[in-house]
Amino acid sequence: MARVLFINPGSEGHINPTIGVVQELISRGEEVVYFTIDAFQDRLERTGAIVRTLDGQKIIKAFISGGRNHLLERINGLLHTADIVIPSVLEQIEGERFDYIIHDSMFGCGRLLAQILKLPAINSCTSFAQTKESFDNMLEQLSKNIPTEVANQINDEYQILTTRVKEKYNVGIHSPYEVFCNPAPLTIVYTTKEFQPTGEAFDQTFKFIGPSIASRGIQENFDLTPLKGNSLIYISLGTVFNQAIDFYQLCFEAFGNANHSVVMSIGNQTQQNDLGEIPRNFIVKNYVPQTDVLKYAKLFITHGGMNSTNEGLYYGVPLIVLPQSADQPIIAEQVAKIGAGMKLDMQGLTANQLREAADHVLNGTSFHKAVSNIRASMQKSGGYHRAVEEIFEFKRQFDI
């Protein structure tokens, strides 16, 4: 049995794919100590992991302090979180022994902690993976739009922050790629090479294991009976960018009393009473067991988060993607590129446009053919079982 240190303060989309991995690791005899924020403590404790918490509010405050307008600023924000995450983790594990570390690709200073603790590291990548070349090209393109004076200020702060990390923890940071993507000797990517842009560019240290779909340990009170046998449209903007009353009402106008059943998830920060009259063919909930509903859905209208997109494609559901932020525009473009759905802009969207897009996707044979192909690749990719097989192969290579 090995002891695993798992670092993942993340969000739903970063936590949920790891649930099955943790359960499988524990079932195979590993002891997992999982650092996350309070919101996910109960969920992860149900996997059998030992859960320790980090101060999510302090992490967010530190991250935002770097700035939000440019990718370079977000890289600085991640460096600011080092002063929150690293001391807390080191204090809570003082005197303990670990055999290897698994860290999230975008949060938690994972690469830095791996170097500080001198542990073999595995990167948990819940978005599209990036090589250093692809990341550097993206950073160069995005940096062209930054005024010189602003860029100089951001770069000066980056140099100050990386120097501070070197002085405090005696570990070097050699590129922004290391900060933003946390590269490691093994990277577990929760999608397939077929869906990954330029999938052929990745070497054998990247393992594309497909969607990791497992029980999330959430108490679910949702009657699936009315969904069976109906033409079902499922609508969800995820768990972060979901405060969109105008959009939800637009969906009522587009699909109200149509020949479809519609399930709409509105998140915990929107109240059903604020939406007005709900059409009879709609089921509106603050929380929906997404993977269960997708088994019956004919169309998924989504914000295009990686987790949601993977799950929709895994169950063979064509997509209409309305990207909000972060990596969602890239994901939406990839969905359209492989022919598995359409990308729409929420800005200025009308009920007629949404309804016409839905009819086009529902009735388009090319969409269904593309979705069928990607579904096959995702369902044979192995998921969390494959992830753990790759982790155990990694252990053999490092003699753990």
C-alpha cells in the first residue's frame, strides 16, 4: 500500500472527474490524503479518502489579486496562491510520509509542492491538455493585445513572484507554462485523443483516459420516470456561470409547450420563483443528476464546461454550446469542428434562433453520426479504471 497526496482545491469540474479515481485507488489498497476546499469535504470523504481542507476564500482572493484581464495576470494570480496553499499543506502533513503526489493541472501549486516534497508527481488534467509549445504560442498571441506598459508591469510582478518562491521554498520556476499547466512525468487527461485538439502532438507521458464518470456521493431526489420515452432536451449552464434568469426565460419562450420534455438545471443561486410561470413541459431544478438525465436526453444545451461536454458526448448526446468563460470557447469550437453540435453566442440570442438551432441539431443526421463516433471513442477509453492502471504503471516505473 502506498500513501497518496492529492492536491485539488478546484471547482466541480476539477473535482468530479477525480471521484472515481480516488475510489478505485482506495479499492486497490492505496491510502489517499486529499486536500480540497470545504465545499467538497463531505463528497470526498464518502470515497474513503482522508480529507483535509484549504481556505477557499483566501485562495480565490489571492488568485484574483493577480488580475483578471490577461492570461499573464492569471498566471501571477496562481503564484499569489502559493502563499496560501503551500504553508497550509506543509503544516498539515508535517511528519507524515507520502509515496507520490497527484495534483490538479490548474490549481493548488501542485508542481511546486511536488518539488518541495521531492515526490514523484502525476498531473490531473480536467481540461484540454497543452504542450509547452502550444501554451507558449497561445500566450504569445494573447500577449500581443496587451499595451506595452501594462505588459511590463505584469512581467515585473511575475519576476518578483517567482523570485519569492525560489527564496522561500528553494524551487525554481522556469516558465509560465509550469505555473499554469503544472506539468509532471505523467498527465492523466479526462478526455480522448479524438476530442483533444492536435491530439497527435502529445507524447506517451499524456494518457487520455476519457471521461471519468462515477457516483458523486450526492443525495439525489429526482424522479426519472417522466423522462423515459420522451424527446428530451436538457439545459444546464453548469455550477459557476449559471445566474442567467434572462436566458432561462428565453428557454421557456423557445421550448414552452413544444413537443419536447425539457429538464433545466438553474443552480443554487437562482430561485425558481424568480423565473415566472414555468411551462408544463419543463422540469426546473436547482440541482439535477446530470449523468442520469443525459442517458435519456436527445439534445444538451450547455455552457461547454469540459466535464459537461465530455459527459454529453460519452452518452451520445449532440450539443448546443453557449460558452461563458475560461476554456469554454475553445471547447465549443472543438465540438463544432468535430461536427457533434453547434456553438451559439448568448449575447443577442433570441428564442427563435435557439429553437431553430435545436431543430437543426435534433434533425441533422451529420450531428448524430459525429456524436456516435466520438461516443464510441469515449466509451472504450477506460475512464477512471484506465487512469488507475496508468497510475500503477507509473508506480512500477518509479519503484513505488
